[in-house]
Amino acid sequence: MKQGETQIDKLDEIVQQSILYDFYGELLSDHKKRIFEDYVLNDLSLGEIAEEQGISRQGVHDIVKRCTQELKDYECKLSLVSKFQKIKIKLEEIQNITSKVTRTKDLTQISVIATLADDILKEL
């Protein structure tokens, strides 16, 4: 871990890397994908990957760092993760309102659902 970095920071970084990989991983070369998956998803150490791939630990570190930056660049350009997260929040709101309407039979919330659905369609 880097100086000043906590376990939570490291976990947050791994979660972010995993999410970005889920969306954009197929855009990486097979070699980069293998190394990135081993490090981020399979939790192998730099040394383990280096030995398996026949490259230096520093080489593995550089590839993981470049992959992470590539994935972040894709997100900056395409915003798929951001759009997905916004849509997910709106769908959860629709689910909550639908449950409430089902329980209370209060149909006044239907317009809120329609607005959220319109917002989702605009996101797409």
C-alpha cells in the first residue's frame, strides 16, 4: 500500500477497477486483460503474476496502472458506468414507489413513476 493509503482506500480502488473492467474490459488486449484480471479480480500478487507471465514485478505494476488509466479514460469518454448508476438509482426509486402504491393503493404516485421512466429513457 502507498503511504497514507488505508485498507478502505485500497478496497475502494479495487471495486472501482472491477466496475470499470466489467464495462470496458473487452477493449483491452488479451495480454493486458489476463494481467489485470489476475491482479484485480483474482487477487494475485505482482510477484505471482510476474512469475507466471515471465515479466518483472515492475512490468506487471506498470501494466495494471496503464490498464486502470485506459479504463478511466474510456469512462471519461463514454460515461457508461455513470449512466448505469444513475439509471439503477431511478429504477430503485420506481421499485420503492411501486411497492408503496401496491400497499396503499395511492395512485397519485404514478406520475412520479412516469417522470422517472422518462428520465431513464433520456439517459439511454
